Amino acid sequence: MNKSFILSTGSYLPKKTLSNDEIALKVETSDEWIRQRTGITQRHIADEGELTSDLAVNAAKNAIEKAKILMDEIDLIIVATTTPDKTLPSCATIVQSKLKCVNAFAFDVQAACSGFIYAVTVADSLIKSNNRIKYALVIGAEIMSRIVDWEDRSTCVLFGDGAGAMVIKSATHFNEITENPTRGIISTNLYSDGNVDILCTNGGISSTGDPGKICMNGREVFKHAVDKLTASVRETLKCNDLKIADIDWLVPHQANIRIIEAVVKKLNLSMKKVINTVDKHANTSAASIPIALDNATQESKIKPGSFGLLIAIGAGLTWGSVLLCY
Ligand code: ACO
């Protein structure tokens, strides 16, 4: 069967940062509270004129440069986002236009913070079922600062803006599968449960006519996140006849260090194998996994031939995992 594997990664964070102390000037909170409860020290905030597609394009250019391919070689673009530039067209087609990827077909995926896991799963499935696709560009990009209620201290401290990208290559076209037969996306699993009220916006296009602001029951989300991420990893290991010791690295959705630590403890995995970047950029929703992955590959924390998992949970609730050999 055709196989897909990660060729390169890229990321982009807006230049402007917002520290915990700066937030404490606007709402009743403190650097100490935010660090202790979430592990976050700062977030990046997009400039007024900067759009989600701009962040996506910057991350994509970074990944494409490393992949050493041309824009017109890209056959598929998927953008995972909850904060697109416009209601229509899709952010992915705007990215296609800005990058001049004239031979691609492009669409968005919306699964909130799990969006990147969903998008990688769709790209992998399309590559496996469609011989036309040689290179797929998968992006997670968000400007969460525009749907955050900056007067709500229970949510505004948690989120940030950013984008991450990945070029996924089809093995069939290049015979690279013979070079390293284990390399590639091994399995993916996705879930949702229709639990739509514990994390949502208070508006939307067909309800209020504007996107609304984020509302969340933090304690409930925390509990579901720990249980569901742990169950998803266990299921993936079981389906692939693997043990937790076989996993070299884990890139979890970067929402909160306490969620990550609780999952890792339940799985009996060493924290040394876990990629953690949430302190630097807070929760960038669908962008968090590709940003963390790009950081880890740049710092050689993830080496070619190593086995790892990407795991995420988000509003919906949606969750899932991707098992791969890098
Ligand atoms: N600064 C100071 N105090 C605060 C703040 C703040 N920013 N926010 C809430 N508090 C107060 C509350 O008002 C409450 O005060 P009270 O006891 O007088 O009523 C107290 O702190 C405790 O509030 P809790 O909500 O119980 O605090 P908790 O320990 O649960 O931490 C947090 C809150 C960090 C949101 C936690 O529940 C959490 O991490 N939940 C997961 C949510 C998450 O990560 N969401 C991201 C999106 S979903 C996803 O990506 C998976």
C-alpha cells in the first residue's frame, strides 16, 4: 500500500509577545498563578493587519524551503483552523493563492485544537487512496487572540497566535519506502463525542452573525483532556502491538503543562520524551502540535527513524492521535 511520511516541518510566531505580567495589568491575575496553573510564560499576538493566512504562509514557506520542492509540486493543501480570514473562501485556498501553488487542491479542516491531527489523518488517507498526490502541505494556523474575551481572566491567559506546517510526501512516487521501510505515518485514530457546551464560543455565523468569544468550563475540560488523551494513546499502542517503552517521543497538544504531566504520569512515560513548548507560546489551538514538532526537530530532540505520537484534544470534544516513524 502507498505510504506517506513527513518530509519537513516549519513554523511561525508573530513578532509581538504578551507576557503574563502584561496581562496582569488588564485583568486580576498574576504571573505566578498563570505559571503554576498552566506553565505558560508568554504568548505571541498577531499584528492588527496580520491574518491567519499570513501566519500560515510564513510557516508553510519555512517547511517548503526545508523540503527543497517547488510551489507547483504541491498537490494538496489542508489548513486546520478555527479562526479563518473569511467565512468563504477557505483559508487553504487563500494560502494557495498567496503561495501560487497552482496545481494543488485546497480545503480547511475545523476540529478546534485537534485540527492538525484531523488534517494529517485526512492528508495521509488521501495520499494512500489517490496516486495523484505526491506532496501534501498540512498547516495548523490560528489567531486565537481575536476570539478571546480579554476581560475573562479564566480564558484570556491561556491562548496565543501562531502557525505550524508540514510537508508530507507520498512514498510510492519516490521508492523511498525501500530506503527505510518503517519510516512514515503508521496509524491514526480520531474521535469526537458531541460534548459541545464545555468549550465553545458564544456566537457564530448562523446564530449571532459574528464569531463570538471563547467560553470554557476549565475543570471539566481538564478532566476530559487527561482521560481521553490517555485512552487514545493506549488504544493506538494496542492496535499496533506496541508498548509505551517503544515510544521515543510524544508531541502533545500544547494547552497546559498540567494536562501534559497528568497524561504522561498515567501512561508511565518519562517526561524526558515529551516535547513541551507551551511556556513560550501558550495554546495556539490547531497550530500547537506543528509548532512544537518543528521546534523539536530543529533542536534534534526528534531524530530520523524514531517512533513517536502526536496527540490532541479540542472543542467538540474532538481528540485523536497519529503514530509515526519520523
Ligand atoms: N488568575 C487568577 N485567578 C484565576 C484565574 C486567573 N487567570 N482564572 C481563574 N482564577 C480563579 C478562579 O476564579 C477561582 O477562584 P475562586 O476559587 O475564588 O472561585 C480559582 O482561580 C480556581 O479556579 P479554577 O477554574 O478551579 O482553577 P483551575 O485550577 O481549574 O485552573 C485552568 C484553571 C488553568 C483553566 C484549568 O482548569 C485548566 O487548565 N483547564 C484546562 C483548560 C484548557 O487548557 N483549555 C484550553 C482549551 S481546550 C484544549 O486545548 C484542550
